[in-house]
Amino acid sequence: MSAPGMLRDNPRLDQWVRFDMPGQVTVSTGRVEIGQGVLTAMRQIAAEELDVSPERILLQTGDTALTPNEGYTAGSQSIQFGGVALRLACAEVRALFLDHAASQSGHARDALSVNDGAILHRGQPTGQDYWSLAAAVDLARKATGRAAIKKASEHHIVGRNLPRVDLADKVFGGPAFLHDMTLDGMVHARVVRQPRRGATIRTIDEAAIRRAAKGPIDIVRDGNFVAILGQDETVVEAAATVAPGHVAWDNVEALNPFQEEARWLLQQPSIDQTHGAPPVDPAPAARTYEATYTRMHIAHASIGPSCGLALYHDGHLQVWTHCQGVYPLRAALARTLKLDPATISVKHVQGPGCYGHNGADDAAADAAVIALRRPGQPVKVRWRRDEEFGFEPVSPAMVVTARAALDESGKPADWTTEIWSGRHTSRPGGGGNLLAAEALPDPPPPPPAAEGPPPPGAGTRNGEPLYAFPAKRIVHHLIAETPVRTSSLRGLGATLNVYAIESSMDELAERAGQDPVAYRLSVLTDPRARKVVEHVARMAGWRAGLPAGTGKGRGVGFAQYKNMAAYAAVIADVEVDETVRVLRVWCAADAGLVINPDGAINQLEGGIVQAASWALKEGVRLDENGISSRDWEGYPVLRFSEVPEIAVELIDPATDRPPLGVGEASGGPTVAAIGNAVAHALGARIRDLPLTRERVMAALLRT
């Protein structure tokens, strides 16, 4: 058996586990906390396999100077891949210590065990422990990946609801976030943004900006990069608020507001690929199905705007950031600033979670660019709300057409998912996409427009139904140039792809005269998939044959995230008059081995709430100047008063099956369940997201 990818990429055991201090275990992970509870779960994994109390674990996380390079904390991969690597590393460390203890004591190896770090012989103390043996056990060796891990029946820490290690400061007002950090001599900075990529400064009235500040400020300019900085954040903020009105730009092309509608993509040149079975001969028109679904651009809508902090001192650049990939950001900064990566350290500090590529990398780059021009002076850049909405990368608008050729029983014999989408994977580690880099002279070239095939895919994610259709394919049209910056947001293309597939499944069930749950089960052969659908139907008390068009509706949605992570099935109850109210949501999920059940349920619940917001409210608005939805009125999200009653149940969480990524599993099925419930309530289907009042009224007028 070869070591899993993260262990192959970071093979030395002492990259993962060290015994630096008596009574403590230093455990390192490249994964970072963005609100998902991953650090608590990693602590449990390490404590379980090392047989120590979780309180002994000193967790190092997301630091290019200290932790393994695990790329991005993204894609529901932290436990599924990073946790598995950490588990194997800890199990191997434990085995090495027991091997050494056996060789030194003469005791039989299988008679030795570990209890809270102490070595026992047939349950009795030997006087040895990890710390007394640490000097003699060399962990500067390559992991084999072959250590025996515990069975689920042996777990004492994994599978328990341990308290979250990151919540106390957040709840009680401690210095939990990067925004709270201060360093001696720190200055505050704000950046004047290019209104559009490629815009160049014609004139800048520095005197007017200084007058507005009503206090001392400095103005830094390099090419089209302009920053205002000073000791007093209030003074800097006052200047930054008026500064855009005192900078005149050239090369600013007005946008066509029609570009906010996803169908604009259909008119654009694209990079085309087909994945899956070759096309078959077309079926007779009487036995075909086709429908097209769309969604607008979606913002990350982090509750707190982004922040970055940097210090350049003695030829070394230190950056503090709440981005999701410290190593990729370091590489991007090295390219942008033309520095040796070895002279840059990037450390994660928690900030507003976003589940994707928001403004965090850009804020860090802003701070780094300014710090390089102010050696020895810490620089903090904090974005404003309108800046976050206006300049972060957003999730691409998408168009998805589902087509099926049906057999005599009304089931798909051939299926095509055709997808039009901008780029979902434009993080800095891909080669560029930092705002500051684009404004500086001689920026690095942009990365080529490309996305990996499914699975996992990006725009194509979950574009292949898990259902057992005889022939399936995805036709992908990647639109390289879009009116606004786009990149990763929770679920990537899976949200609309699942919405399109699951909406189509409901329509096909209706055509066939079958109940939607029964119809799905008739074409589901994966036993774990069948189990979650059956389980959620029992949870919700699903009944076939409820009348449609009554204003009350119930819908179901299902997917296995990326067709390789957790399975989730969702049922939603809604009421619809002029607007949609989601009343109740049930979710059944199979995530394999679950490290912290409460944490996994939190992730599924959070995904349901966010997906309800996407389904009902969220869409980025554009005008001729760019993104116009720059506050909570222009970009509404689900309110606390609108959150439905939610019930989540995990299927077989204490299993010997490997863990599956759960963080994004409930999103697509929830949007689909709500869409199907709305169609049931109205007796008419809405194919465009979000399901706004205007779209509901239009659907009612059609009935």
C-alpha cells in the first residue's frame, strides 16, 4: 500500500508529529480553520491514534514555516485527505515508539500499549513514555503509510462530540481574528482600486485626498497601484472613502448590464470538452426530455470584510492572512513581488469564513506590496464592505441544459449534461489573479484558462448523475472571459448541476406517473445512495401522491458530492404565495467514518442554510460600472427569521469505512429540494435561480 497523496507530498514524520516539550505533543496540519471545526477534528484524530489526551495536543496549522504543504483547505478534502494522512502519520509514530520500547525492555511487542502517552506492559506502567523515549526515536524519516490504524470499535476519542477549540474567543470576544491583531509600529492602509482590469491612472489629485483625511497620511503609488496609509485608522478610512472620486482612469470599458443574466454566456466563445460516453443516435421526439436551468453570479458574502497584515524586515517578508492556502499564496506573492519564496513566510490567522476564494488573498497581497515599500513597518489592510462585494472574485454565472433519451418505461437510456460557465478555479496558486499584481508594473502573466475533468471537476462538478443510466456524458463550455472576476465558492459547479439534474428527475418522474422518491430509487444501484434517499424519506414521513398547485409543496434532492465524497439526500417543505418560505428541511447523510458528529452535522446544517439563501435570494447585480450590489440591501441573504427548522441524521458514522468530505455535501441537494418543493407548490417550475418574488409571480401567471 502506498502512502496517500498528502503523506507522499510531505513524507517526513516529524513534519506531522514532534515531542518538543514534556507532556505535550506538537501536531502539524496544513489545513486551516475557516469556521468548519476542522482543527477540533484534527486534534481528535491525532489524540486517538497516538493514545494521548486531546488536551496534550498543541496544534500548528497553516504556516509555511511550520506545517506541511497541503495546498488549499477546500473541496471538502480536509478530513477525507488531510485527516487520513495525519491519522496514518500518528499511527506510525505510535508504532515506532512501541517498537523501540519493546526492543529496550525485552517485553513482547504485542503486550505493550499506550495510555495518555505512557507505555504500559499488560496494562501496567513501564516508567517509559513518549517524552522519555523521544530522543531515541528518530522521526526524521519517511512515512511508509503502512501503519495499522485503529478500528472504529477501538475508538475512544474519534466519534465523540468534543467542544470546538476555536469557539471560546469568538463567543466571548477574545482576539480570535486577524482583524484583532496589532503589532508595534503598525500602520493602517487602504487601496484605491482599478475600476476594471487594465484600467490606467490618468490623473490623481493627492492634495484633495489629503484634505479629506483631516490628519497625517502617506500615499504610495507604483504604476496603477495606489494606497493610503497612516497611524490613525479613522483618518486613513476617511481619505480612502473619498479617494476614488479624485482618481481619473483611462481604459475603463462600460459593462452591458445584460451580462448579469447567465444566458449571456451562450453568446460567448468557449473552450469545449466532452467527458463520458460518446453520443448515441437521437431518440424519437416523443421519448426525449430537455430543459435549461440558470443561476446568476454568487458572492461569498462573508459577514466580515477581508484583512491582511505584512511586515518586511531584514530581507524577509512575513504575511498574516485568513486565506485558505498559505503555500499557494506564498508562491503567488513571490511571483508578484519577484522575491525568492524562501524569503517569504505566510501564516494563517482566523478571519471571516467564506468557503471559497473571497478577498482574503487580495488583502494579504495589498499588505505585502505596501510593506515591501515600508521596510520595518507592519502594514494592516482592512477592506470595506463595498470593496468586498465589489472586488472579490465571485462564483460564476452558469447555464445547464439536461437532455435525456428515454426508454419505454420513461427512464433515461442516454443522458447529457451540457454546461456553460466561467472559471471556478482561479485561485492565486493557479498562477495569478491577485488584484495588486494586476495594478503593478510588469505583472505576472495570467494563468491559462483550464479546468480539470470530473471527478472532481469544477464547472463540471456533479454534472454526471450518480443514477445508473446506460450512457452518460458532460459537454462543458468553459467561458474564459467574463465581465467580473470569478473563482471558487462552496460547491463550485455542483450547485446548479445538481439543481438541473434533480429538477429533471422530478419532471421525468411526473411524466412516468411515478412518485419522485420511488422513481429515483428505481435507477439508483449504489447501496449507500439508496440508503440516504430511503432514510430521509422516513425522516420526513414522505407520502406519495400529494396534490400539486396548492401553495404548499414538498421536494427531494440527492447527490454524492463530486461523486466521490459524502452522500446527502434532502427533503424540504415550503409555502409559496408571492414569495417562498422554507418551513422545514430534513437531511440524511453518509460521510463514512465521522470524527466529530456534532461538527459534521454543523457542516450539513450550515450548508442547508447557505443553500436556502442561494436558492431564494442571492445574485450579484451588475451595471455599466461593474458590480452594483455592494451592501446587504443590494445583495440580500437569508435572515435569521427565515431559517427553517432543520433535522440532520448521519448514517453509520462509527464505521471502518474511510471518512468522506462533508462540508459541501448538502448544498446542491438542498437547492434542488427547495426548487422541487416550489414546483410542487405552484404546479409550475422555475428554472432560473434565485427563486425571487418576480419569478414566482411570473410562474403563477403561467399557470
